[in-house]
Amino acid sequence: MKLLRRMIAGMLCLMAPLAAQVNSRAELIESERTTKARYLKGVEETRWTALAHSGLLLKIFDTLSAGKDGLRLRAGGLPPGTGFAAGPEYRHTFGNEAAIFRASARGTIGRSYLTDAELSLPRLAGEHLFLDFYAQRADYPRLRYYGPGPSSALAEAANYRLENTAFESSAGVKPLARLKIGVSGGYQVYNVGPGQSHDVVSADRLFSEVPGMARQTSFVRAGPFIQLDYRDNTGSPNKGGNYLLRYFTYSDRDLRQFSFTRIEGELQQYIPFFNERRIIALRAKSILSESHNGQFVPFYLQPSLGGAYDLRGFPAFRYYDNNALVLNGEYRFDLFTGVRMAIFADAGKVSGRRQELNFSGLKKDYGFGFRSNIGNSAGLRLDFAFSREGAQAWLAFDDAF
Amino acid sequence: MNRFIAFLLLLSANSDARKFYNDDPLLREPKPLRVAKVQHHEISNMFDFLQNTFAPPGEKQSCARLIQGAAVNTLGEVPDSAWYHNQNTQSIPLEEIVRGPGNTNAPSLDAPWQILSAKTEGVTPGFQIKDAKGRKYLIKFDPPDNPELATSVDVISSRFFFAFGYYTPENYIVRFTRSQVAIAPNTTFRDPQGRKRPMKPRDVDDLLENVPKDKEGRYRAMASLFLSGDIIGPFRYYGVRLDDPNDVVPHEHRRDLRGLYVFAAWLNHTDAKSLNSLDCLVSEGDLRYVKHHLIDFGASMGSDSVETKRARAGNEYFVDLRPATARLLTLGVYTTDWERFRYPNIPGVGNFQAKTFDPEKWKSNYPNPAFDNRLPDDEFWAARKVMALRDEQIRAVVETGEYSDPRAADYITSVLIERRDKIGKAFFAKVLPLVNFEVRDGRLAFDDLNVLYNFAPARAYQAQWSTFDNQTELKHAIAGGNDFSVPPALAAAATGRYFSVDISASGDRKTMTVYLRKRGRDLDIVGIDRRW
């Protein structure tokens, strides 16, 4: 009402000058300006408009995304199948990225959680040396297990609890900007317990003989690695390649039953065409494990296939065994800025013996998905995949590779 | 609020309706009213994008009623104002077009520049500095992998936009060594992690670490002289400033802003948005008024300021549902010619080309209310100015970018010439492109731009002379007045009488009307209406 009164009063007082004749275009323009001038209150925009333009949205976006120092929301990062994880993350950078500290705590409503902290010194000796420290504590009370080998049955789904405490470090040289050669190692403590899921039986009831199910131990692991990474960006690459070869020796410190060596190799290639509007992304990854004399690879350290990052048409952790091979191909294209679509196919297998790791009997799936990629970093990923074991949908916060 | 003001202005405008006043066509708007108080406002980049993409503001064209371009005189030209200054682009001498908004205020190298603040967001850093003469500049750099990319286009485009009539800052290419920059006392700095703290020399080293250097080891940068007056924030491409009495035409209907589409398309200035404009409260004697500027042209031509332009830029909005749907439904098989285009590998040029450029389909990064409201006569107004630029003028302005690679200047010049011609062809075809009307030797004479620029062969036009009632806007055909000769009856007409000539071409539904006013023995051209 107050506003209405003010408007009416304003109109009445304006009527007199409005009735006056104008005799030129210049007078007409001046009269329009004078009319407006009489009404002005020196206010340019409403409070809502000012609020909308205040940068609040940007601050929220910054809080939700990686980038700047301080406290922010971190989503994802837990093993596939554990549910939607989120939690606070704190990041602090020293100097001109001479040292970066990061710590986070993420959890799911299914009571899985991960707390971790990391200190990276990526630019030592003029960026020719690097050093990283990493520590984590995790508890996943409902990880799926279907038994060992490529013939495990979907119907024998079980679950177990995995607790893990790890201290890791890596150091090395960068003889070239894109080439890293180094060693990494650490101390890891694992505890396996009965699964907490009400949907499936606990794994210790079905697979009590599986190595690692009954007795727990800790490991020291160490080994060299070499990585050539010439992707244009690591978050959501459009071109380039990333080749990694890593060797680890796992030494069982408590039971002396589960020592083994592992070789991991991964090749990623991103082939753009049509001005980087289309990308063929390819990955081949293999993990080979060899137990030491008469010892075993505990099931929870065996490579697994199935889930959002490898065989997407299969449930998470669908196949476990000592060796694994997975091949992925994606055809990616931008729907519009920030949203990319992908059509993909995956194939892979696990095997108990290295000699059995070949291209026959591969488990296959195919699917499509959508990814948000703002700037050069991956955001949300939603994949739908299909295999002979049914359909799967995956929500993740990074690219599959 | 905006609507209420519009309503009042409508009342005001209707109080004395007539088509022409004695001072038409107005070449310069009257002196602005003194502005007492204006509010500084910010525009959020993200909110601006979201609003324009998903809930476009401003009054829009409708099929029922076309809203003609406003802030124009009766000839359809934009008069001089706080938004715009007329220049005849064709006749600008080379040295003048090269000078642009000014070329005598480059930052002094007599003493170290004092850094007042620094920008660390994004890939490329930036400084605000004060030189030995106390003048302030914004210093911007090139992306690490593309020396000369962004600095050149910022300098070149500011000159072109100034030549077209917009107010732009003075931009300079500068080269300096590390010793040329010092930190002013009390300068604070927000580091890459967002912490605010006093700036240290090490911070300057870090900021300059990725800046490309020339062969002599000097940093190359673009120095933009601060605009004069008090900065009060960007203008919007819709509505009016509520606190500025002189701002009475909704921005989405201003011809100078609608026509900006054509200039932006020519220069591939895909970042033509509110945030790249700036209003300043300037003083001229006792007069204080709001002057409107375009700023920041680093995302024009093949540059996207911090990197080379992506192929999408200029062809699709950030969020463009129609092509997105086509790609979705065809699983990415649907491709366009601009996606398949192979750009030359010239680092200082980036991704800029003319081959697949379609002036009518060009797009800024996200919808712009003024661009979306443009009509063929808005486009024609701007296209005329682009076409008026001669090859040697374009070449001369491109050379102000100071490319070290001669291929860069050659390539950009040739692309701009090709894009210019495409603009002329596209927009001259949408109206009758007849200009330069005058009564000469007893006939109404004019130029056909399609013929002038060899876009089309000469063709015959029909004319119908009429008397014109300035109050009622009724026309009465003059017997025998059906060619371009001035009908004999007009000789006896009194001063102040109005006449019109309807012009058409056979087989073309586009028409136009030229209005003339008797002055003594002469007939003055006072108005032009184009229909399509």
C-alpha cells in the first residue's frame, strides 16, 4: 500500500509536466529524462538483485569444488558400491605450491567412512624432485564378495567388513616434466570382519577358507614405479596419454602367510578429433600378483573387477583373483559446455594364474553415461551399463579413467 | 520499477505525437541531466550466465509486435550520446584508426611501476599498477603456451570497437623486465588459495613465472589505462539504470547494443557480456553523468583470454539445447562444419577463421538480451559500418597487435576481410540496402550497397511519391510521382511540408520509405523507414 500511494502521488505530480508540449526531438528526450529524474530515489537495484550478483553463488561453487585453500565439501572417493560419500576437506598450500596439505573425512549413510591426510611437495629442486606422505583410516562395513575366480556366482553374493589403516610415502625424480620415476612404500594394517549388510550373508559364512578371511595381518610394501603422463589435464583429459608401470612387494609382518609381489601396468590414451569435440579414450590395465613361496594373496588385496571404474556392467567387486586384466573404450563428446556424453564398452577378466590372463573368456559390458566437466576437472559422472548379469547405474565424482 | 518508469515515459512520449520534429534527424542527444547520486553495483559472472541462459531478462520481440531499435534518430542512425560517438569508419585516416581511443598515454618506463593489486585467479595473472606519472593501468598477460594471443586481440579490438563508435579504454602493448615492477606500500594480495595478505617480491616472481618472454627476455603485456571518472560497475544488456535519469531507453532495445552483435560477430568477441562493460560517473565542468564503456576484449578473435578459443566459441552457446539434442539423439554422429574445420597452427592467432563463419548464426558465449532482440535494420546499421572498413584500415589496426610472427598479422587480416564481406552479404540482403539519399539534379539519388560492394548486380527500383501528414502519418500519393524524379508539384510546396517516397523492387517484399521536408527550395532527407 505504501508503495502504491507513493506511485500514485508520483504520477499525479508528474501529470502537469507531461501535458506540456514539446517542440523538438531534443525537448522530447529531455522531458523523458526529467520525468525519470523526478521519480529517482538513487537506488539502482533491489536487494534480491544485489544478493544474486553478490558472488554468493560463486562462493558456494568454490566451496563445493576443488581449487582454493580452506574448508570445502568433498564428495566421493570411497569404493564403489559403498554409497554416496561426502564430508569436509581442508586444504592448505604453502608458498607457490611448494607444499600442499590436505585432510578430509568422508562418510556414507551406510556407515562407511574414510579419513585421510596428505602432504605433497611436488616442486622440490626446481620441480625435479617430489615427495608425498599419505595416511588413511577407513572402515567399509558392507563390501561385496562373490568368491574367488572368474566363475564365481552372482547368487553367492556375500559381504564383509574391511578396516584399513595405512601410512604411505613416495619420492622420486622428474627428469622430464612429464616423466616420473620413483619409489613408494608404506605400512598397512587390515582387519576383516563380518559384513554388516542385511541383504546378503556375511562372507565369513560362505567363504571361510578364502585366504585372509579368518586371520588378520599387517604389511609393509615397497617398490619402484615409472609414469609418463602427457595428458593435457589430469582431471578430464582431452588428449595425450598416461602410462604407468608399478612394482610392489607386500611383506606380511605378523603372520608370514600373505607375502606377495605385484606388478601393475596401465595404459591410457586419449585421441581427440573434430577440434577436440570428440574423444576416443582407451585404457588397458593389468594387475599381476605372485605369492611368495607357499604363501597366499589375501582376498582383500586381490585385484577385483566390477563397479564404476572398470567393468561397469557388473556389480562392484564382482570378480576377485590374483590377476586381472581390463580393457575400456569410450567415445566421448560434448553435449554442451560442462556436460559430456560417453558411449563405452568394457571387457576384462580375472584369473588365478598369470598364464590364464589372456583375451579369451573376457567378461563384457557396454553402456552410456553423462559427465559434468567444468573447467578441466571432472565433476559428476552418471553411467548406465549393461551386461549379461543385468544393468548397473553408477554415480561417481571422477572419470572412470 | 522498470515497468513503472517505462509507463511514465510512455505517457510523456504520447503527450505530443508527431513523426518528425524540426530538429530531426538529431545527430547528437541533448546534454545529459546532472546525475546527483548513483549506486555502484556488481554483476556476478555466474548469475549473469544462469539468468541469461535459463531465464532471459528484458522485454523480448514477439510475433504480434516487433519492437524497433531505439535510441536512434529518424534516419535510423545512433546519435552521439553517453553510449556512442559517431565516426565515419570509411573516412577515418589510417593514423586516426590506429590511434583509436588514444595512443599517447602508454605507461611510463622512467621509474618502476608500483603494483597496487594483483589478480591470481585463472591461468594468466594480472596487475594493477601506477606509473611514474601517477596514471593507473591494468596489466594483463598472454597464456603461457600462446605468446601474443590475448594481448594482441585486446589492443586490436579496442581500436575496432572505438572506430565503430563505442567508448573503449586505451590499450597498449608493453614490454618490461622484472626490475620495472615494484610493490607499492600497503599493497595486499589474494594468493592463489584465496588468502589475503601483504604482497611480497616473491609473489611477483611467482606471478611472472609462467608469463612468456620475448627474445630479449622481456615480459610482454597489455596495459589498459584506467577509465576516467568514478567506476560504478558494468551496465546490463536489459532494462535501464534506475538511478540514472539519462538512461531512458531499455538497453535491450538500444540499436547500439543490438547492433553490437554484428561487431562482436565480426571480431568473434564471444565474451560480449555485462561483465565486460563499465559505467563511469564522469565530470565535464559542472556536469556529472554516466558514461558507458566496453572493456576487456581478450576473448575476441582466436583468443579466449587464458587459452586459445575452443571451436564451440562463436558457434554455440555454453548451453545450447538444440545442437545438444542432435548430438544426444545421434550419439555424437551429428557434426558441423565448424567442428571439422582445421585451424592453422599459429600460436599467436589461436582458433580464428572465416570459412565456416555464418554472420547470422554466430553466437556469444551465452544469450544476450540486446543481441536476441536485434532486427534486420539493427543489423544493417552495424553491417554498414563493418563494410565501410577498408582492407588497409583493417591491416593497420591488426598491426597494432605487434605480432612478432608475420604470419599472424597476415592471417588475421585476411580472416577479418573475409568475415567483413560475409557480414555485408548476409545483412545487406535482409533489407533494401539503399543509402546516401539526397535530392540531386531534380531526382532522389542514392547508392545501392549491394552494387557498391559487388554483392549483386544493379537492379531497378520503383518509387511512389506522396504527401505526408506529420501529425496523422497519412500519405496521399502524388499523381505522376512514380519514379525518382521530384514531382513538379513539390516546387510550390511550403517550407515545413513533408513528403515520402516509398521504394520497392519487383519480386522483393522488402521496401523502404524515405521522408523529405521542404526547406525553402530544398528538400531535406529527414527520415528513413525500412521494412522486410
